[in-house]
Amino acid sequence: MGHSLLCMMGFFLLSTVICGNAEDNTTHSQDADKSEEEQPTSAPPKPTVFLQPSWTQIYRGETVTVRCQIQGGEGAQWTYEWRQGQKNIRETSNEYRIISATESDSGGYRCGGRRSSSWTEWSDITTLTVLSPPKPTVTLQSSRTQIYSGDRVTVRCEIQGVERAQWTYEWRRGQSSIHPTSNVYTITVTESDGGGYSCRGRRSSSWTEWSDITTLRVTVPIKPTVTLQPSWTQIYSGETVTVRCEIQGGEGAQWTYEWRAAKLNTRPTSNEYRITVTQSDSGGYSCRGRRDYSLTEWSETITLTVSYKPRPVLTVSPSWLSPGASVTLNCQVEHQSAGWSFYWYKAVPDLKTYNYKSYNYELLPDGSGTAQDSYIIHGQTHTAGYVCRAGRGDPEYHTDHSQPEFVWSADVHSAASLTVSPDRVQHFTSDSVSLTCEGNFTEWRVRKFSEDGRLYSDCRRMTGSTCNIKTSKSDTGVYWCESGSGEFSSAVNITVQNDGNVPILVSPVHPVTEGASVSLSCSLKRKKILSNVFFYHNDKLIQNDTRGELKISAVSKSDEGFYKCQSSGRESAQSWMSVKITGRSSSPVWLMVGLVCGVSLIIILLLLLYRCRQSKYSCFTRSIQSESHSLGSSTNHGVNQDETHVYDSPHYGTNHIYDSVTQVEDNRNGSDEHPDVTYALIELKNFEKKRKHHKPEQSAVYSEVKTGAAEDSLMYAEVKRPKKEKAKKKAGKSSPAADAAVYSEVTLGSFPGQ
């Protein structure tokens, strides 16, 4: 019990001591706190982050030092804590060194300091950006766009967004280093300064990329020329043209070429290229040459004009055939002198189609590729159609065919013909007119060539070979038939008068045969027979009496021409009346027959004369006497060399030839004249309707008869006039030949057509 009490008292004393100490400590702490509250406290310092170098933007691979500085705490023993964004950096010193920075080093950096148990605030954030190295750009500056030898050029290396003072530079021309270290330098260029320039920059230990190459080209004072082959500035779609760049004096140099053109499918580098042109190739073309880094000047621009494929225009002259006339075709193309050759065709009807292409084309003789733009056709006698086209170049380029043009014949005796009912040229509107195709063919079509130059082939009502029309003003034109066998008929003119108060001339459609009778009249739409009508031939008044018609009893060629009539002050349109000549011929066969007969007759006469001379003229005595009596002359009809006799023939309208032949006697005085030469006196007498006697000439002309044929079947003789001395010696003497002169009468008939 005592022992327990003693323990309790000890525990009590210990608790009192501990509690007392605790109170003392609490009181001391409260006093201290009270003391601190009574004294003012200082704020902890705020560090600052610096970059060395002080670039907030650096390039990949560069080195940078990030430093933490505590103001006023230089002597204190600080430890440091770093953060990059929200990430702690294990670094306790006041600087953090980044070697060969990468993009991952980009971010906001801050730091804080600690000394014993004290901490500073966190610094403000300093941002560091790591970029890929920049790529510089080289620029050239000159006072003109083309740089010639002797020009001053400034070459500049620019790094975008970076201060120049931070960089040094390295330059290259081609693969060779050049020595300037600044970003700009100026040169006075020569041809050797041409080339490709590039640069790069260096900052501390970091290099930028090399710039792209910028080429300096030095222009040499040469100006090329662009030529076209063929040399046509106007060409047509589908033609092939060679464009050539020629450098005068630069033939041996290794040039490549640059072109400026309206359109190029490729970028040619040779001095020429061939194009098959379209309209989009029109425009200007120029070129220049390039050799290493030297350039020529640009050539002058040559303009190429490309047009659509042309269609030539064919003209035919005359439009209507006349006997013996030739037909001339002319083919006209745009830019006629530009190397065209011409092709000539005959248009053969094709009844399967009904437009201007409804013909097949057959090449005319010698009609392929003529240099002349005209072609002459001889001996054309019937209606025909023709076509032309042109070609040029190699390979040859051809135009389209021209539209067919026609030459018309009114000859109704051709293999095919066209008749008109009623048979007159002029008609009123709403008249019923029938056009009938005649000939040994089964298929027909009627063609019309209108006043406006258009070709039509439609017939509104075709029954068999007859086309029936109800006339209108548009029906005026030239009409003809075409057969399924390719034949053309004769052609006729039809004129339609749409004013019923204006008269029409009633005249035949087809030519009138020479010698036939014809009647022309004047008619109104509501009055067929008119009086007091004036008729005109080729605008000359030929009849102005009260007769209502003009009658020509026997038509001659002089009656051919334009006719019109006038009634009550109103005048009809004029129509052409053609006269056909018949019964005459100038056939070369008949001319040849006549020539042969004439020559044969002369040869026979000469043979008779020769035989007569051999028999001393005894065989001609009766003939002479008989002929002398028949001529009604005196008993002595000897022909002297100085006389000419004219005889009247009893045959009216016939040409006669009389031959008086005499033999010249031998000259006994030693003359060298040939005694056996036979001379003939040929006298021509033309008896016309009005017979006239001509006075005889004073001297006869003797000829040694020689016959021959000249052009146009003429007969001629070589005439020899005897010497005057011989004539004087013979004067007054009667020779046997003179006493026995022979006269032969030769009657020359006229050939048909002469």
C-alpha cells in the first residue's frame, strides 16, 4: 500500500514538470510570434531567366545557354530549380546549356532559388523557339531585263525574317566557290560571269540550306530571225508548217533554243519544229539562242494567221455557149500568189443526192496541178458543169472543191433537151409552167440556177420526166435537165413578172433557126392581146405602130439580141433571142477535098500542055478555034506578054480561070534563057451579082506554075516576070505558040459554109 502511494506521487510530480515545460514553451512561442508580428517581414526575391545568345528564335543545331539570375543574391549560396513548361529539369545550377538544339527544346523556361529553408518566387517565363534552318534566296538586280556584257549587276542573298548582322555568307557559281562573305556584292559582267548563283548563311556554328540556283544569263549582241517554211503568213487549218530560228553567224556554235509562241504542245529546244496547224496556232512566234549561260536577243515576232480550210471560187466565161467559142475557167483562192497549183474537174450528175455535192468529179485532160489559175476548154457544144480546187505544200494540202459552175447551151439537138410549155421566156406569177426532159434516159431531175447564184434541184411536182410549177418570183433563173446517166440537157431562161400591170414579152425559149419566121408579142396578165405596142431590139426602137406583134419573116443572125416591149408607158423585162445558123459548114474535110481536086486539075492541065508541046500543038488546033468562037473574039487571039485579056463568062455567079499558054522561041542571039520553059497566064474573073467590066491591065504576068497547100487550104503560085529586054525583042512578032494559044476554063465550086 505504501509502495503504491509512493508511485502515484512520483507520477504526479513528473506530469507537473512536463506540463510546466510545455507551458513555458507555449508561452515562449507566443512571445516570439508576438515579436514577429511586431517586427515587418521582407518578400522573397524573384529570379529572371536570360538566354545567351539572346535569341528567342534559334535554328536546329545551334547552342544556347539559359541562365537564372537572382537580383541581390549574388553572394548567397543558392540552389536552383528549373522548369520547361510543366516539366521539371534536373539542373541545380543557375544556368542550363542546350547543345545542338532541336525542336523539342522549344518552350517556356522559368527558374526558382532556395537558400537554407528559404525559397524564391518562380521567375517569369522566357520562351525559346527552335526552327528549321532557313533557305536563302538569291536575287539579281540590273537596270534592264536583258543583261549585256558591261552591265553592272547586284547579286543579293536574302534570309527571310533574320537580321543580316547575325550572318556570314558563302557563295557559289555553279560548283565553284566565290569569296564574298557579305550578303550583297556587285559585278561588272562579262560573258564568263554567266552561270547559276547560290548562297547560304552561317550563324555561330549553324548553317542554313543552300539557296536555289538563280541563273545570270549574259546577252550577246546577236538577234536571230524566225522564218516560216513555206513562207506563207496566211495558212489554213490542216496545213503543215515548219517554224525555224536562224542565228546569223552562229552556225557552228552549240546553241539550244527558246521559243515564245501562241501555243506549243512541247517546249522545243531545237532550231525548228513542225506543226500541223489549227486556229489556236494563230499568233506571234519569236525565238532566242542559248549557249552555256549566254543568250542572244529575242528575234522579231513573226505573226502566223491560221484560217479555216478555204473553198475556191470558180467563174466560167461565157455563161452561154456560142458556136466556135471556147470556155475559160478561172479558179480564185484567197492569197492567190501563195504557191497554189490548180485542179480542174468536170461535174457529172449523181441523182442519188440533192445538193451542191450531188456531182461526181472527173479530172479534165491536163487538169492536174496546173500553175495557171485559168483553164481553157475548146469545142464545148452542150451544157456542162465544172469544179476546181487548189493544192500547195509538201505533203500537198488541198482546199475544198469549189461549188460547181455551169456553161449553158440552148442547142435542142443535143442528146438531152428541155422543153417549156407554154413556149415563152417570160411568165406571170401563178402561171402553170411545165418543164419536160427529153432524151433516151429513164431518170431525170430538173436543176435551177437562181438569180442570186444558188443551185436548186427540187421540183415541187415532178411527174415522170415533167416538172410542173406554179410560178413565183423566186422561179426566175436558168433551168436544165440532168439524167441518171450523167447527161446535161439544153438550158432555158425563165423570167417571172410578179406585177400583173407590167407587160411581158412573148418570145421563144429556144433559138430560132436562120431563115425561119418568128412572132414576138406583148401581153398583160389580164389582157393577152395589146395594141399600140413599141418593140425594142438592143434598146433601139424598131416598131412603134398599132400592130400588137412583131413579125420577122426570115430571121437572120443580125436579128439576134435582146428584145423588149412597151405598152401604155410600161416596159417589159428584156429577153435574149438567139439565132441558130444552119446549112453552112467549114468542115476541114470539105476544104481538103477541094484542095486535092484543085491540085489534081492543075497537074492534068500541065500534062496536057506538055503533050501538046511534044506534038507541035497539032492536037489543040480545033480546040483553039472552037474556044475562040465560043468566046466571041476576033480571028486572032494570040496572047502577047504585054497584054492581059478579060473574058466574060456566060455562067452567072461562078469563078472561072482561063489559061493562056505560049511557048517562047529560042533566042538565036545566044541568050541564056531556057527555050523550053512553059509560061502560063492565069487570069481570075469573079462575077458577082452586079456584073462589072474591068479594064485590062497593061502588062501580062506569066508564071511558072507551082502548086502547094498553105494554111486554111489556100493555093498559091510562084510568079516570075520576064525581062523587059526579052519583051521588047518579041514585041510585034507572032510566035507559033501565040497563034495556037490554049484556053482552059476551070470552074471552082463553093464549099458548104463558104
